[in-house]
Amino acid sequence: MKVSIIGATGYGGLELLRFLHNHKEVEEIGLFTSSEEGTVFSDKFPHLTNIYNQPLLKIDYDVLAKSDVVFASTPSGVSSTLFPPLVNRGPKLIDLSGDFRLKNLESYESWYKKKPAPKEAVEKSVYGLTEWNEAAIKTSDLIANPGCYPTAVLLSILPLIKHQLIDPSFLVIDAKSGISGAGNKPSNTTHYSEANESFSIYKINEHQHIPEIEQAISMFTDTETTITFNTHLVPMTRGILATSYAQVTEGVTQKQLVDCLTSTYENHPFVRVIQEASSMGTNRVKGSNYCDIYVKLDERTKRATIIGVIDNLVKGAAGQAIQNMNVQFGLPQQTGLQLVPYFI
Ligand SMILES: NC(=O)C1=CN([C@@H]2O[C@H](COP(=O)(O)OP(=O)(O)OC[C@H]3O[C@@H](n4cnc5c(N)ncnc54)[C@H](OP(=O)(O)O)[C@@H]3O)[C@@H](O)[C@H]2O)C=CC1
Ligand SMILES: CC(=O)N[C@@H](CCC(=O)OP(=O)(O)O)C(=O)O
């Protein structure tokens, strides 16, 4: 397979390359840039010396059209214009940004403060939460890869909402992310001296992943709800831990909650239902495509604490994008993604 990465110099792009390098069906990887045409990739990233000594390529539709797959790992507002001319020209398109995720264009404009992608392209796109949308992904030519936070949240709560074990009307979600979630462009909030030794909340009640999570709950469980969702920055490089709180339906037991998660994911290699809370942590999934999930009923309040943990750059971005590519090409989902977590 011939694969192209637009935004190869970013964090998502580098992770795509790290996994695609080990993918047995990938023969050629084109690295595309909007700002550094001709730069030798390994000069910019010396850890890739003698591995990727090729020059970065200018974004050119005729070259991209010859690929089997084109990944866009670019800031929001970029693929909305870059991808539409490639629709129906041959390659499968996989977008890691939020540009094709929200079906309601006004909602995209109001949450992302950017001009939405053309309606026809958004209508054509398929939401790439692999474990929940495999059939549609299989036949899709344009994938909207989910956001990092929505992946951790949705994989942990969707089974419990679908089986009516929790009340979705008062979902409170508290999520924390490592700094690589903000991409490679330095800013005050990601500056080492300001982020290190600090734990902060950001985008209170205004995070762009709120409508995405609500839309996916509706799409996969036929439930309309509004959520409270807040995000925090943790002074570490990788990882997301998302904790959701919800009242359980009357009479629901701890065993029912765990059984529901276990049976939902028994045939899904990348979602692991964890039995002990002490085994949940970002270092248990770091560098891997796993999503670990956990649920605990508080017998006193009848509220469930539901946790999802991922590596934001892998299951939250590049890993899930490659998992979707595997589904599109009829390959086993694990192809190229079988790295075990770093742990330390
Ligand atoms: N970081 C994360 O954990 C996650 C990120 N995402 C989403 O994935 C996308 C990529 O994220 P991430 O890799 O972190 O971002 P980065 O900021 O690290 O990288 C983005 C890359 O996009 C390229 N780019 C910038 N502007 C343009 C443009 N106008 N046209 C073409 N390319 C452009 C740049 O490369 P160059 O200058 O060489 O063109 C840049 O290196 C974003 O939309 C992000 O929101 C989704 C899930 C998780
Ligand atoms: C730590 C951090 O800043 N994380 C980013 C994650 C953004 C992201 O993944 O953007 P999409 O909208 O393309 O999904 C944020 O919270 O905005």
C-alpha cells in the first residue's frame, strides 16, 4: 500500500509514521508539508536518521491522488479545504482533526470558530470510533477520526447507556490530558516552566469535544442528552484519563455494570476491561493502541464512576486512524499496531 501523511511534522503525523513503519502492508510512505518543502525529514527529526532520510514533499493533489490512503493530521480548519478535492479521486481519506466529525455545520462553526467543510463531504464522512462503527467504516472513503477525549469517554460509557444501566441525563465527565494533546506548536499553556508542577483546568464548559460526545451518544444509543464535560492539563507528555459519573438505573449491580462492558468488548482486541482500579493509569497504555476501561458502583450514592484511559496520540489519534485503515482494507485490526505499552 502507498500511504501519504499530510502534517507529517506534527505529533499525530510522527505517530502515524512510527506505526505505519511496522505495518506489513505499507510499502511506501509520502511525507507532506505546508511549510518545509525539501527539508530532509531526518535533519528535522534526528531520531529518524537512516530511517527516513527522504525530503518533505509539497502538498500536490496529483501526487496525493496516486496514494491508497491519505491521512490528514493537520489543525482544524485545514482538511475541510484540503480533502474535498480528493474525494472520489481514488485514495481513502482519514482525517485526524475535528473537521468532518460534526454533522451539524452550524455546531462546528460555533464550537471550532472555523468555517465548516462542504456539506456533501461532511455527509459522506463516517465517524471512526472503530469498535462502534465498523460496518460503516468498512465501506467508507472518508473517515472522521474521533477526538482524543471522546475516544476515552465514549468507549467507557456507551455500553452502559446503550443497555440502560446508567441515567444519561446527568452525565458529568472530568477528563485530564498530557500536554502532547495540544500539538507541537508552543504556547504559554504548554510552556515547560508554566505547565510543569501545575495542574490546571481549561475551556470550562466550552470544549469542542462536547458536541462530538453528545452526537456520538445519540448516534450509537439513540439517546439525546447534554453533558457536563471539563478538561484538565497534567504535566506529563502523553495520556488521557477520563472519569465519568452517572446515577445507575434502580436495582443495577456492580456485576451487571462489569458484565456489560466485558460482553460488549469481548471480541475487540484494543479495549480492555480492568478489574482493579489500581491497575488504571496512563502508563499502562502509553505508546499503545489500548483503551483501558473500569467501572465501580458506589453503593451508598448509587452512582457509578466510569473510567477510560488511552494514549491520546495512539488510540486517541494515529493508532485509531490506522485501525480504521485496517478495517477499510479488510485487514486484521491489529495489523501494525501490536506494540505493547511502554509502562515505564
Ligand atoms: N495531539 C493529539 O493528542 C491529538 C490531536 N488530534 C488532532 O489531530 C490534528 C493534528 O494534531 P497534532 O499532530 O497534535 O498537531 P501538530 O500541531 O503537532 O501538527 C500539525 C501539523 O499540521 C501541519 N499544518 C499546519 N498548518 C497546515 C496547513 N495550513 N496545511 C497543511 N498542513 C498544515 C503542520 O506541518 P507543516 O508545517 O509541516 O505543514 C503541523 O506540523 C489536529 O487537528 C488535532 O486537533 C486529534 C486527537 C489527538
Ligand atoms: C491538551 C490539549 O490541549 N488537548 C486538545 C485536544 C485537541 C484535539 O484533539 O483536537 P480536535 O478537536 O481535533 O480533536 C484540546 O483540549 O483542545
